[in-house]
Amino acid sequence: ANDEWEKILRDVRPHCKAAGIAETKDNIKAHFVHRVRENLHIVLAMSPVGSAFRVRCRMFPSLINCCTTDWYDKWPAEALQSVSHQFFSPLELGEHRDTILPGLCDMASAIHSSVGAMAERFYAEQKRRFYVTPKSFLELIALYLGALDEKRAEMDVGISRLSIGTKKLNETNEMVQNMQEELAALQPELEKKSAETNVLIEQVTKDSQAAAEKKAKVAVEEAAVKKTAEEVQAQADEAQADLDAAMPALAAAVDALKSLNKNDITEIKGFKSPPPLVMKVMEAVCILLGAKPDWDSAKKVLGDTQFLQKLMDYDKDNIAPAAIKKILAYYDDPEFQPEVVAKVSKAATSLCMWVRAMKVYDEVAKVVEPKRQALASSTAMLEAEKAKLKKVQDELSAVIANVEQLQKTCDEAVAEKQRLEEAADTTSKRLVRAGKLTGGLADEGVRWTATVGELNIERVNLIGNVFLSAAFIAYLGFFTAPYRKLLVDDWIEQCREMQIPTSDSYSLVRSMGEPVKIREWNIWGLPVDEYSTENGILATKGKRWPLAIDPQGQANKWIRAMEQRNSSRSVKGNDATILRTLENAIRMGTPVVLEDVGEELDPSLEPVLQKQIFKQGGRSLIRVGDSDVDYNEAFRFYMTTKLPNPHYLPEVCIKVTLINFTVTLEGLEDQLLGLVVREERPDLERTKNDLVVSLAADKKQLQELEDKILRLLSASEGNILDDEVLIDTLSDSKVTSGVIQGRVKEAEETEAQINETRLGYKPAATRGSILYFTIADLGNIGEMYQFSLDYFNELFLVCIQKSDKSPELDARLSNIMEYASLTIYNNVSRGLFGEHKITFSFMMATAIMRQRGDISDVEWALFLMGAGIVDGATL
């Protein structure tokens, strides 16, 4: 288109400029074509199998003329060994690594080659074509690496739990004897400590009562002393209040005296004839100092160098009453006031203040003195009471200290007694719990010990077992049971020759199957034979989505029942809404069953089949059609085809896990046995079906309980006997487990009896199975001779219902077999050409005779292949 050319021209122009080419439109186009021819490389990869390659080469000769053809042969053994060695080298293979690693690489190559050879044989004998591709080899390696790590981790957890569980039980058994001895030793010590504690408690009680009486007495005395102290304090406060009334004047007088100096005294002394107020002041001072109240005496007093000091140290508490009486005349004189005297002389003012203060203090002292005496007497009495109280308090303190010491000793004794009781109680409880633990799990301990040994051996054998299982899943889905057995037996023998650790009785079911899960599969409709169980494992363990070859519809029925609880969706191969269904299922994580698939798969399924999941913005996406869909890991995809012998080309084989779900002789025999018993003994079949369901549920619960017991034991810390909740849980779990085990044992015995009774009807089921496979072999005569299993089952059921009844079992079985053989022959013969009817009758007769032993396998081989093929010594 023009717009596309414009973009090309714009993008190529800078390259032309850089190359020095003129930037014309034609030059740019020519340069673009040149670059494409030089740099564009196209690789066409096509399978030579089938007609597609031949048709394309005929329709497009340029594929031959203009292309270099490279024909890729099968991978040589060296390439297979090199690739496997690269992937297997990091594996942990134990002490015999130098032997095992080369053996694994050689086995991988041998398995790939042997399956290719068996596929050719399978086609030659059964006319069923299967292709072995390197993709299966790579899946073998990927399956092996993933499954080995998974199985080792699973087994390590099991070994660890069993080992810890066994260790805990052994430790408990060892502790029981020690605890019994400890408990026996604790009893006499506990009795002795109880007696000592009781004596101490009595003594403490007695001393506590005496201390309480003493304390009450002291409390009374304390109250009396407190009251006396309050009274004395009141007297002291009253006397102090009176004194405080005189103290301001006294303090002022003292301050005034302190303010006088020598000059002030000299000034007064200097008066020859002092002023009257000064004379009055000096007379009053002389009277208080005990001198004559005249001027001469006053001057002598003033002339004393210690005059002021004497005034300040004057004994004011012991002034003579006569002096106070004389002073009153001066004190009451209105002019004998400091304010008045201050007008005459400063020094005289201070002396006046002192005289007046002495008179005031004396008045107060006369009132306070009796109070002081009373206070002194009260204080003396108070001190005596305090001394007496202190003595009593000291005695009380001694008593209390003694009681406290006794109480401390008693508390220690009680604590020790309590510790001994708790120790005895703990030991007793531990013994009870130990009894629960060891008694309930004693038989489990023996089994666990044996299981640990077996698992340690099996862990080593995982190297070979998982390898064989991975090869089985990667390669053998398409083969029928006999061919699978031939290949597996050959692989086991080679593993032993190459010293690869492998179990003596290896089987895919034992290695990769889970008994509980397999029982559930049987309930959901999977036949009980080993071949069908292997198919179930292939469908659930393979890395590629399974495609079941299911002409009888058994796989479809089983898958639908199994995935019903997950809201599975079913679509037909030609359904127009298949992509929309897939989108919704992938987004929601629900299974999808694609039915009636042909020999070619829709190309739009390619991303789903190849699991082309990519990450974008932290989301897992897959492209379905034109849209990207969030991929849910819970999504499952199953495909089934009703084609009895489909021819899937390699490009289909590499995308899916092909599983041959064609019914087997044993599987059909079991189904027909159920059909016969359901008609003849409906009660027996109903009981059996109920037992199968209940047994599956009980065994699943048993496994869960054992896992719970081992998980709790391995997760416990410290002394397990101290965890009462854990012991009770273990005990309850074991009790429940015992009940279920009893129920399972009873159910298994009942099932064995039912199976034994059912086996009585097996000849009729065997005859029906032989007849069906004889009819199925008609497809080898002509492709139009196709009879469904549902049709055969309905026909066989009619034969059971219409055949003659008989109370004798052998007669009844004979009637069923004869009637079924004739009726089925008549009904099938209607659809056969006349020339094929005699062949059909011969096939029926020989099949019945071979089953009865009338014709041996050697005789049959001689008839089919001739005398030159069969060894005469075996005849």
C-alpha cells in the first residue's frame, strides 16, 4: 500500500544518505529490496510425516528450487547423552555419583531409542502409529528434575516427622521410669516438709497474737503520750505568744543601743547640768543598774567602757521588784516617751527606749514565768513518758522482728512445700499424659520406626524410581498394557545393570500414585485395573495437557465426575464458542473438557496447548484468540477423542500427552461383574458401593489424622508432657483414629466377603468381556464394524434379564453365558457381511475355548504363524 511504502521510504532514507546513494524514490526502493535480500532469512520447518509436506512441495515448487533443504535425522545417542548429562550434572546423587550419573545419561538415551523401536513394533502388530520426538525426551528430563525434587522434599518431610515422632515417644518412655522414681522420692520429703511447716505455722500464729496484744498496749500509751505532747506544746505556744508581744520593743531598744557610739555617750556625759528629760532617763538607767539616781552616779555609769555592753547583756529575766516599782514613776510620766526625749538628745532617746523595754519585758515575764515553770514540768513528764514509750516500742519491734523472721521462715517452708507439691503434681500429670501418649501411640511408634527405615531406603531408590516414572509419563501413554510392561521390564533390567538404585517391585502406581486419591478416582468412575490407574496418573502428572483416546467414553465419564466439584465445562471439537469458553475458564481457573477431538487440532488452541504464559506488569497472561487473558494456575484442560485408532502426526504428539484409554479385558470384566451382581444381587452391589465410598472417606481421614499427629509431635517444643492441650489432642486423634481403624478393618473384612461372593458371578463377566473384545476385533476386518461399549453393556444387561432363572448359581451362570453368547452373536451378525459371519463365529468359539484352556497359547500361535515359527519343544 502507498502509506506503507511512505513509511518504508522515510525509514530507509537515512541509510541511503549514509551509503552515498542519491535519495530518489526509485533508488530508495531499490536499496530497500537489496537490504531485504541480503539480510532477511526465512526458515520453514515442516514435518515429513503425512501428506502435508508432499502437497506443499507440489503446489509451491519454489520450496524445492529456491530453498536449501536440510533433513534432520533422529537425534543420535551421543546427542541424547550430552543433553541429559548437562541437565543431570547438578543433581545430588549420593556417594555413588560417579556410577549413577553416567548410568542415568545412558538410560535416558536407551529409553528414547527403545520407545522408538517399540513404536515401530506397535505399528507392525497393532496398526497404531505413534511418533517419538525429542520433545518427549526433553519432557522426560523436565519431569524427572521436577518430580525428583518434589518427591525428595515430600519424603524428607515424612522421614523428619516420623523420626521426631519416634524420638519423642522414646524420650517419653525413658522419662516415665525417672518420673516414677522422682515421685517416690518426693513423697517422704513432702510429708516431712508438711509437718515442719505446720509447726512453724502454729508458732507464727501464737507469736502473732502476742505481738498483736503488745501492739494494742503500745498504741494506748502512744495515744497518751501524744495527748501530753499536745498539751505541752499548747503551753509553750501560749508562753511564746506572750514573749513575742514584748520582743518588738526589746528588739527596738537593742537596735537603738547598737546605734549609739562613744560620741553619743560623751555628749550626755558633757552635760554639767543635764536637761530634765535627760536626767530622768539617766535616773531610770541608774535604778535598773543598781546605782544612785543622781547625776554623779549617772556620769560614773556612763564613764564605764562596758556601759553599752552591760545594757545589752542586762539580765532582764531577774529585775528586782523594787527597781521595777521605782521605774513605774518614770514609765508612767507622759514626758518619758522616746518621741519626746528625742527632741532633747539622741543618746537619751535610745536609753529611754531601753528602760521602757525592760519594764514591758518584766511585766510579760511575770505572766510567762509560771507558764514556763509549768512547761518545764510538763516537758520533763513528757520526756519520761517518751522514754517509757520508746522502751515499749523497742520491745514491740523485737517481737515484730521475731514474728517477721518466723513468718519469713514459714513462708519459705510453705513455698518449698508448695514447690514439692507442684513438682509431685506435675510429675503425676506427666505420668498420666505419658500413659496417654505412649499407650495410645505405642504401636504407632513401632510402625513409624520400621517406616523410617523403609523410607530411607526408598529415598535412595527415588533416583531410579522417579526416573522410570518420568519416562513412563513422557513416552508410554499411547501404548497398551502389554507393550508398557515389556518396556518397563526392560528398563528395570537396564537400571540394575547400570547400578541405578531402583525398587525391586517398581510400578508407576506405587511410585507416583496416592492410594487415597486412587480410591477417589475409582469412585468417580475410573476402572480399578492397574492399566486404568496408570492412565489416571498420566492424565494428572504430565506436563502437557492430556489427550485421551477414549472410544468407549470411560475417560470422559471419569474426568467429568472428577472435575464436577470444580465447575468444569465441556465443549465439542467443532463448537464455535470454544475460545470464549476457554477465556472464561482460564480466567476463573475452572477445568475444560474438549470432547470429540479429531486427528488435527485447531491452530487457535496452540497457545493453550504450549502453555505460552508470559508476564506483564506482574500478571501472568496467555493469549487466547485476539485477547490476552489472566492465567489462573487452577485451570485444567482435558481432551478426548472417540476415534478408536487415530493417527496423530508429530506436530500433535509434541503438544499433548497421548493416553490410550481403550478399555482393557480386566477393566471391562470388573464393570460387567458389577452389572451382573447388580441384577442378580442388588443388595450385595449396593452394599459394596457404599463400602467403597465409606472406605475411601475413612482412609482419607486416617491419613489426615496421622499427618496431624506427626505434625503436632514434630512442631512441639520443650517437654512434650507439659503441653496438656497437645497431649489431649493427640489422645483424641488417636482414639478417633482407633475407631476409624476398627471401622476400616470391619469394612475391609465385609468387602472381602462381598468380593468373595461377587467372584462367584465372575465367569459370566469373563464371558461378556471375551465377547466384547471379539466384537472389537471385527474392526480389523472392516472399519465399518464399530460397536460401542454402551451398546454392548445394554445388550449384555438384556441377556442377564431374559436368560432362564435358576436357584443354583452354576446353572444360572451357565444360562447367562449361553444366552448371552447366542443373543450377542445374532445381534452382531445382522450388521456383518455374509462372508464375515463365519469368521465372527470362529473368533467367538476360539476366544471362549482359549479362555477355558481348551486351546493353549502355543497351539494358537502354531495355528496363526505356522510350524516354522513355533518351537516344537513347547508343544
